[in-house]
Amino acid sequence: QKYLIDGHGLERIKLILKPLNKFKISLRKTTFKDKGFLFFCVNQPDAISSRFNSKHINLSNHENWLKKILKSKNIFFYVITLNKIPVGFFRFDKVKNYYTIDIYIEKNFRKKGISSKALNLGMKKIYTNTKIGKFRAYIKKNNIESINFFKSLNFKKKENYFLKIFNY
């Protein structure tokens, strides 16, 4: 279980205490070495309750899933970092002519503008690399925080998802 600890706990605490203008938000491609951080994130109570499949994920299933995802040519998976310390992630899954979005930010780093900046950086990367600028977010009806987040980024409510058409 030791390999599940990413060694950045103290640095995360220091980040929480820093003023917002001290943050350098960046993205990096997810690797298998991120499995512990990702496993921690996806098994947080708020992450479990916001998923459509609201069950705890065991380590073996998580590792198998991550190996498969990292090999896929239709998925862009990024870790969101502040001063090079992981604080969240997002994944873009290609479906036909659009990408679905899955995003998670550690609770202590929410409502600081990190998610919106990171997501805009990610959508720009996707558009630059693929010329696909349609993004969908599927959100549970009772997940008001996520609904408001995507609305704040000008995603438009459709039948059962939120849509943004992004182009430069």
C-alpha cells in the first residue's frame, strides 16, 4: 500500500496556506505513477456520490482501468498541478465528434478558480491537437456544485448534458 502515497502531502498543505496569486497552474499527462493520487481522488465520498456509478473502486480494478485508459488513443488524461503538486485531474474521452469531460479537484482547492483555468487550458490543448471543439459534461441532477461550475464556463444545458463549443 506504500506505493499509493505520492509524497506530496506536506507540499499540498503548504499550497492550501498560500495566497491564490502564488499558484502556477499547469497540466501534465497522466502516467501510471499517478495511480495512488488518482485512487485517492476517485474514492473520496464527494467523488463517489457525484459519479453515475456510485460505488467504491478497489485498487485492482483501478489499476486495470488506468492501464487501459493510458493506452487509449481516444482519451486525453491530465493531472492538474499547482507548483508541480497534483491537486486534481481531468479526462477527455472522444465520442464521435465531441469529447466528454470528467474532472475532479481536491476539496481544499475548489472555488479558487483552479478548475476553470485548468479546464480551459485542457480544452484549448484538445482543440489545438484535434480541431474538435465540442465538449460535453454529463452531471447528476443533484450535483448543483458541478452544474453551476459548468454554467459559469458558458456550457449550455441540453437534454441530459451540458455542452460547450470551443474554438479559437
